[in-house]
Amino acid sequence: MKGTQIILLLVLAIYSVSSQRCRPGWEQYGQSCYSFGDETVTWIDAMQYCQLDEAHLVHINEPKEYEFLVNSMKGRRITVAWTGGSERLHRGSWEWLPNGGLFGKYEKWFGTEPAGPDEDCLAIDQGHSYQWMDMSCTLSYRYICEMKIPDETE
């Protein structure tokens, strides 16, 4: 009987460790882990903070991911958060930085956004129904980092 209990405990321990795929303080959704920065910083600083954690500012690729992020922001009382979207490198071409490529088919811009000539960085803004707003990159907001979960075969 004791042998069976030990084996069961080992199996449960291994399962518990393998199912915790995100670092402490990070939250899993799909194949990514997300961290919601507590500080308000500029877009450049937010990008650097994410890179220090071996992550990047969030790239939003589909509606369910967007819903997860909005619900997480609401739960944390985050009113505005930086994402990895920017047109800093190519005016008029919004892309996910670094190295994320142009926006795909999914976009969630508010009204006539993007509209500001000196607003090159993308934030999710509670004041605009949690939709996407182009903002001046020098403003300070909270931020969302994303880290892809490595494939178990890697």
C-alpha cells in the first residue's frame, strides 16, 4: 500500500511541475505567459523591461487573446497598458516589435484610430472601451509582457 501511495505522490508532483509552465507572477493563456507591469513607464522603457525578462511587449493576434488581456487589465485595475504595436520604424505601417511582423487580420482600433501624427505606439485604453489607441511613446503607462511557452520538443 505504501509503495502505491509513493508512486501516486510522485506522479502528482511531476504533473504539478510540468503543468506550471509560466514563471511565478506570470499568467498563462494559450501558448504564452503574460506579465502585467506594476510601474508606469514610457514605451521604450516598457520594451526594455520585457526584454530583461526574456520576453517582449505583447503581440495581440486574435480576439480571444484580446479578451483575456482586457479581462486581466480590468481585474488588476489597469486603465492603460502598452503593447508591442508601433509604427516607429515605418510610418503608416503598424507592426509588432521587435521582429513580430505587420499586424495580421486582427485589429481592435478605436473609432478613427490610428490618427495622431506623433503617436507611434499602441496602447489598450480603458477610456476608449479598452480598444487600441495610438499614443505618444513618451507617455508613461503600465505594460504587458508576453513570453512564448517553448515547445516541449525543443
